[in-house]
Amino acid sequence: MSLEEEQPVRGPWYERYIVGIVFVFFVVMRAMDRVFYKRVLDTVPNYVSTIFNVYWPFCIQILTMILVLPYILQKRREGDLRYGPSFYLPGFKAACAAGSFSLTKLAFFSFWDQVNLALSTAPGVVLPQTMQSLLSNFALIFTACIAYFYLGSRYKIVHIIGLILIVLSECWDITVEVQTGGLGDYTDGSGKKVALGAAVFIFYVAMYIVSTVPMAISNCYKQKCLKDHDLDVMYATYISGWWQVVWGMLFYATNWIPYPSPFSASEPSQFVSNVKAAWVCFLGENPHFYTHGATSEAECYAQGTTSCGTDQDCSACVNDFICTQDPAIIWFAIYLAFNLSFNVLMLWLTKRMSAVWAAIATVVCLDLTNIFSQSSLLMGNSAQVMTYEQWMATVLASVAMIVYNLEPERNKAGQTVYAHTTADGVVPDELLRSLEGSQNPNSQAPLLA
């Protein structure tokens, strides 16, 4: 055999580092996404359900349509003339290895995401950003469990230890809150401390943890579709986005659920007025939807039961005045850009690596989020300095990621699930190909080395 024949075929130089490059961008985009998501929630506390079930699906889909255009042009420049106006339509012939892809399956691409959003928006207003970041790591636990049964993923002792460390980091943060008596208070969008009571606070903690279950289901479902069918990431993002508009309108009904303070449930007949009021609040004005004639924040509680009727109505009255603290539409626009970027990159990492690996990568994103959440420039009045315990919980979560990555995940056949193979049987890059070398029982190389 000649020397030329023995030399492996190499792609562009960046193929060797593409996972690491995408990972870095993903970490930053995800961290900024969480920061501005929290800022939007704090600025429009009365209208979070309206914003994220009505406005967000439409706005993110418009942005997706714009992003898709240069992608189509790039594919055509590479010589794939199947990409054109038909990309925007159902039944696109290059959607996956087999040609077109089921619209029903793409519907569930965004269904579980919307369930997660519907369950997490109310707790997102109440819980501090650092606690949200740590609680979000429960998605990793649920993803690993679901992947074991649904995807056939198999784990070694380092994976189990990594997952246990994640749980310990959550316990550390919450236990300190209980011991110091800080459980039950939250900082609203105006920077004021609001007392909810321990029982209400724990309710929202539990609700947030439950919201990570549909997130885990979504992670695993997306891996199966992306890997098994070699599904185009951009096409999946675009078509599932139309379904998200449908799911958002359906899940708007969560706005009628009477959550504990500080929220006040609306009624079906108030849908139009809620949408209008949310837009006014978006623009930085008080919509006076719940204010009962109050002309200042101080009057909300001063009027007491004679005007507000209940403590929840009084809280809603105060929250309407928070609309004037900051024009939420600016932060919402910034959030949309980061949100779309991180979602596309996460799908790419899920397809290239695995759902659990992408969930593990999110741990680093949320660690960075915790650091960013201390900045009043980014977070506004709800910025909070991390305590020593929160720093340690964050460090522990990061250590958990390192431990987990000491060994690659494998399927039932003992093969690494990270080496994604295309329909042509080609492993995309050198990094993934080198992971097969970790089948050596003495190999302990980190995945990003």
C-alpha cells in the first residue's frame, strides 16, 4: 500500500475543533439567554404567560425565517440545489436522509418545549437566577434516566458519580437557604424584597423542578429524530417553530390557573385585554389592568381590601407599576437573538454528540449565567451577589461535568453514541472519530481534550 493510500482523508482544519468551537459559542449564548429571559420576566411579571405563549412563538419564528435564508444560500453555494424556496414548505425533500420528514414528529419537537415553558414561567419570576440555574440541572438527571430506557444509553460509574454531584449541588444551595431563613423571599423587578412564605416558595421550587421533566423528554426525543434520520437541524428548527405557535396559543390557558401570590389568575374573557395590556407593559407603560384606580405603587396596598380585594390583586397592582421601571421590549429583542442562537447550537450538539452530553454542557452555561446574574447592567434591579454557598454549589456542578466526561456514553452494543454517522457512513470529524479510542479500558481522556 502506498503512503498516499495510508494517509487518512482530512477535511478542513476547523473540523478537528468544531465541537469545541460550537461548545464555546453555545455556553455564551445560553448564559446570555437565561440572563435576559429573567430580566424580561422581572419587567412584565403580570404578563409572563401572555408574552411567552402568544408573543414569543410568533417573534422567534419570524427571526428563524430570516436566519434560514443565508443557510439556504450557503447550501446552494456548496452545490446542493435541492435547497431553495421549498425549504420553507412542509415535505422538503432534503429534510433528512430519507427525504421528507414527518410533520407530526416535528410537532413534538416543540410540544415538550412549550410544556416546559408553561410550567417554568411563573417560578421564573419568583426564584433567584442562581437558584434557577442550579435547579435546571435536574433536567440532566431526568435526561439520563429517559435516555437509558428510550435511547438505550448506558453509563459507567463516572457518569453515576457526576449525576450524584449534580444533586448534591442543588441540596447545598437549598439547604443553606432553609438554615438561614432566606427561603420564602424574592426580589421583584423594582429591586424590593417580597415575602411569600416558605410554603409558597417551596411550591414554586417544586414546580420548577417538575418543569425540567418535559425538557428532558424533549432532549431525548430530539436526539432520536436527529441521529436516527440524519435530520437537518435548521429545517427541524424552522418547521417545529410553526407548531410552537399552535402550542403557545393552546397553553395560554395556563394563564387562567390561580397560582399562589404574587400572581392573580385571569379569565378566558380577558384574553384580548390581556394581550393589549401586555403590549403596553412591553413598551414601558402601566396598563392599569389590575390597578383598581391606583395612581401610584404606594396606593396599591394603601387601598387594601376596599379596592384591591385580595393580597394577590394588590400584588398585581404593584407589578403593573413595575412595567414603568424598564422598557421590556428592548430586553425581549436581545433575548430573542440569544434564544434562537442557543437553540440551534444545542440541536447541533445533540445531533453531533448526545442529548445527555448537551444537557451536561448546559451546566457550564448556567454556571456562567450565575456569574452574569450579579451584574445590574445585565439583570437590572433583580441582580444579586452570589453567596459563598452558591459559589460552592456552582463549582460542584462544574466538577460534576468534568467527572461525567471522563468516559463517553455508550449504547447497548457498547459503541460510543457521540460518533454520529451520516447516511453516507461518514463520521463528520476527527474529534468524534478519536472517541472510539476511549474503548480502551485505560483511557480516561476528557471529551474536549
